[in-house]
Amino acid sequence: MPGYQYTAYDIDGREQRGVLESDSPRLARATLREQGLFPLDVTLIEAANDASARQRRNRIRIGSGDLARITRQLATLLGAGLTIEQTFNALIEQAETENERQLLARLRGAVLEGQSLGGALGAYPETFSDLYRTLISSGEASGKLPEVLLRLADYVEQQQAVRNQFIVAMIYPAIVMLVCVLVVTGLMIYVVPQVVGVFETTKQTLPLITRLLLGFSKFLQATGIIWLVLLVGGIIAGRLALRRESIRRLWHARLLSLPVLGRLIRAHQSSQLAATLSILVGSGVPVLTALNAGVGVLGILPMRDALERAAAAVREGAGLSQSLGQSRQFPPVMVHLIASGEASGRLPQTLATAAFQQQRDVDTRTAALAAIIEPLMILVMGVVVLTIVLAVLLPIFELNSLVR
């Protein structure tokens, strides 16, 4: 029996939303009237494998924050003993946006048609990653879906918190840099020419620093638009070039070789990998399957290539720690922790410890990077402003000495 999503009003004028099953929209409206509701809209819920749904699925996306919230709600409701249908009904009523409501409604329709939840999620790869779908499928296969969902909710929320922490750490330097660029540009294009132009009328020989600054100002006035176009064009060309895997691989290798940023990126990627493997292996997923799912977590190509080679070595019978250590792409501490887990039979726990240790390393390096960038930018800004001030004041000092 098809499902219908409805919007109706009760006798007190309050809006009610929900889901019901009926043979037709007309019978659905009649059912709502029997319940004392006045239907405003009754819409058929499409399954995730419907042709019309497949055509529009790329337009239905939710953010990572909404995904973390939905995962937690899904885990809580299933853990409380609700059926999958009742759980989706509750989530649809609780949905905060139309995209979210449509996505949940289509997933509900697909599950009621007989698909597994993991299979239904596969229709929306932009929202649900390989890791997410693999964990859901393993939870369904083992009969421990609520427990797996709780671990998955913790993981999604942790990743969202890490992302927010990095954004907060970098937002102050970004604002300072933007203000610096705007202030210096304004001084060079508008202020300096007007102030220094007063001294040019006196036929006074301007100091070298003033002449250089005035020449640079005129250069910016004449070519500023060109430089802006070149900047925008360079950014667009760079983004297009990075779509080629060979160029992106070289760029990622260069990033990893940087003294501070490279270690930060390596620690962040290793933390994500360790957390992913910990959840998958702890949920009963074979190590080889977990490694294949972990490939999708790594965004840095040299590390992804190293993980693929490690997966091939594990497939041939090698140990996980040995396979990861051969590439030298992963931190030695993480590799030794994995080796300890393999020897003691506590691999999920040691993977979780490795993820925590790498995340602490990320936090420390992020704080250190922010501590380096902020005073460095202030120092550069101070030097630039001091240069501009000296270029303006030196002619005044020389004019005062001539008057005396």
C-alpha cells in the first residue's frame, strides 16, 4: 500500500504533518477527515528507486550537521523499539526543511517496498558516504542496527565538531587578512596619491621611499583591474586543473611536504582513517572490507594510494600494521598502535586510541598554526602600514626643515 505525506489542520487551527498509508489520495483525505483533520496537501511518497526520484536525487542533499542530527534521532528511535516505518514517520514529522522531509519520505518508501536501509541510502551517495552505507548494511546484517547507528552518530557528530573547530580556528586569521588587504589597497589607491600629490606641487625632491610608494600606487591604479581579473582567472584555472588526477596528486604531495601544514593534513587524514576503521572493525566488518571503505574517507591522493596498496597486501595475507607502515605515509605512532592491537586481539580499541591520539595531534597543530599565523599577519600589516606612514611623513619633515 503506498504511503502519503500530508499537511492538515486540526479543529483548533494548528498545523499537523505526518505520513499515512492509503490506496489513493482520495481515501487518504477521507481518512484524515475521519480523524478530525482538514487536509491541505496530500502527496504520494516516492521510493528511492523510482525513475522520477532518480532524476531528482542529486537535488536532494542535506548538510553534515543535519546528517548528524538525523543519525542520532534514527539511532534513538530504533533503540527505543520502534519499527523502521514508525521511525521514519517520526523523522518525517520532525524534519526541519523540505529537502530533509523529501529525502526521508523517499527512503521510507524504498524500505517499505522491500529494500534494505543500506540499499536505499545508495541512491543518495552525495549525502551518505561509503562508510555510512557500509556501517548501516553491516548493522542490518548483524541485527545490531541501533548499536551501530549510535556509534555512527558519535562519529558523524565528532567529524562535524572537528570541522567546526578548524573553521573557528581559521576564521580570525582570515578576517585579519581580508581587513589588511582592504586597508592597504585603500591607502595605496586613494589616500597616498592625494597626500603625496600635495608635495609634488612644491617642486620638492621627494624621498626615495615616497617616490617608490607613489610609483607603486600609480601602478596599482593603472593595472588594478587587470590584477583582479588575473587573480580570479588564476583561481578558476587552478580549480579546473585540480580536476585532473595527475595534477591533484602532485599538489597533494606538495602539501604533505610542507613543514607545518603537511603534518597537520597527515594527522587529520590519519585520524579520520583510524576512526573509520575502528567503527567498521568494531561492528564486525572484515578488515579488508573496512580498508576498502576507508579509501573513500581519505581525500589526499598519496595517502589514498598508500591505503589501496595496503588493502592489496592485506588481501594477500600481510598484516594491517605492516601494510600501512611500508608506505611511510601514516604516522609511526598510529602504525605501532595498530600492531599492538593486532598482537593483543584488541584492534578496534587500539584503532580508537589511535584516532584519539591523532585528533589530539590535529588540535595541537591547529592551535600552533593559528598562533603562528595571527602574529605573523599582524607583523606584516604593521610593517606595511609603517612604510606607508613613513612615505607620507618624511616629505613633511623635510618641508619643515626647509621652512626653518
